[in-house]
Amino acid sequence: MKRNLALIVILSLSINQCKENKATSFAGGFPGGTYDTLAKSLQDNKSLKVKVVNSNGSLDNINLLLDKKADFCLTQVDMYYSAKLGNPEVAKNTSILMPVLQDEIHLLVNSSIKNVKELKGKKIAIGHSESGIKATSISVLRLSGIDFSEIEVRELSPEEAIPLLLKKEIDAVFVVSGIPVKILSALPSDSADKIKILSFEDSILDQIKSDNKVYQRSTIPANTYSWQKEKVNTLQVQTVLLARKDLSTAQVSEFINGLFSNVDTLSSAHPEWNGIKESVLKEKLKIMPEFFHQMVKEKLK
């Protein structure tokens, strides 16, 4: 009996130790995109004990949480609201913890295209079927007055689509990601002879913002990329950090505390992690309190 009791104690301790040492799973994004870079910077920070789960983007991330294949993820808030409308399980089983960053809409086009209206009749890559890029592309095109019947849609990731754009096999590519986007920074400076990031006209930007509060006006500064010499007037969409609702309070608290305590190191890996600094989040809390988990609100008091 004593031997059996000792065995039970040892097994219990082993199980508890495994639970404590289990890595937090975090869903990333398409290779070379901001979500992918941010997720990998978490994994590279050994004190956070994060394991990256491969992902195709925002919708895929949400589904990975629903399938319990990831604990946390990043997603565009327009995709999250769209997913909640289409699937009640999303609201039931996932929760927004806090806003993290803003994703700029990069509308890459052949250099001959001068404005959004000229996209009619063109071949446009709108993102992978499970990405937030697709949701944003559909919404922005519609709000810009372009019907899907007026374009040739290609469901391709930026990684797949940009080489085709450079070869003029397609006419435009949507890339929705925080600046600078690694995959765009890697393009050679002579890419300016073939492509550009299209600036939205003021009238369209104002129309989109008035119709949909999810999108805000933004600017991609000149020379953000070596081949982009002029500033670009565009839109941005908020990215939020999601968690599964069935995670324990201790798991969520440990992850949030880990982010806050490692923010300086994470920011050196990618500047977008600056968005989780307490001073930044306190300002956002005043503007968008609905984007904050109660646990995060308590921490920011």
C-alpha cells in the first residue's frame, strides 16, 4: 500500500510538472508577414515558453483556437466580427484580451494603375481563403465602389501573389500587415519600375471611414521600403490578441504578465510589440474599452 501511495504521489507530481512546463501555443501567420514575425519573436524569447503553430492568417487563427490547436493568436478585428456573425461558437469560445497593433492596408499594383477605380476588370489577389486579408480586401473594394463581378479574383497569399505581380501576370495584391512588412522590405529597390503601393483618394478614405468604423485613415511614410519613394495614404485595421475562453485564469495571467515583462526585448525583435506597453494601452483603453479583457483592465489601473 505504501509503495502504491508513493507511486501515486510521484505520478501526480510528474503530471503537475508537465502542466507547468507545457509551452503556450500561439498561432502565427503567412511567412514573412507581421503576424509570423511577431509569433516567432515570442518563441525565440525562452522565458515565455511559447510554441508557434503554423497558420494562414486571421480566420485560420480563430479556427485553430476553436479546434483547441492554439491557446492564443492575433487576428484582425474586422475578421473577428465577421467570424462572430457567421459562427456563434466564436463568441462562445474565444475572447479578445487586448489590442496589439494596427495593420496597414498595402494595395500593391502595377505601376501603370493610377487610382482604385482603374482596378475594374483587373486580376486582383485578395489573400488566402482563411486570411484576414481576404475579409479586408472584400470590404475595402466594396466600400470603394468596386463589385466583385467587376474584377478577376485570385485567392492567393502575398507570398504567392507578389512574384506574379512583378511578372505582370496579375494586376494587384492586397497585403494587410503592420509596417514594415518583412516580405515587402525584402524586395529589391528596382521593384519601383514594376510596382507601387496605391494611394487611396481622400474621397474614398472618407467614405470608407464613415461607413465602417473598423477602418481608420493611415499613412505609410515615404521610404518605408527601399522601392517606395512617396508617402501612401491608406487605411489601417486594428489587430487584437485572442484567447480561448476555456483557458484558466492562471494561464491567461501568466501569458499577459510575460508579455508586459518582456516588452522591451520583444520590441527590439519587432517594433509592433511597442503596442503592448502600458502607456500605449492606457490611451487605447480610453478610446476602445470593449477591446480589453477585464484582467488587462485591472493590470492597467
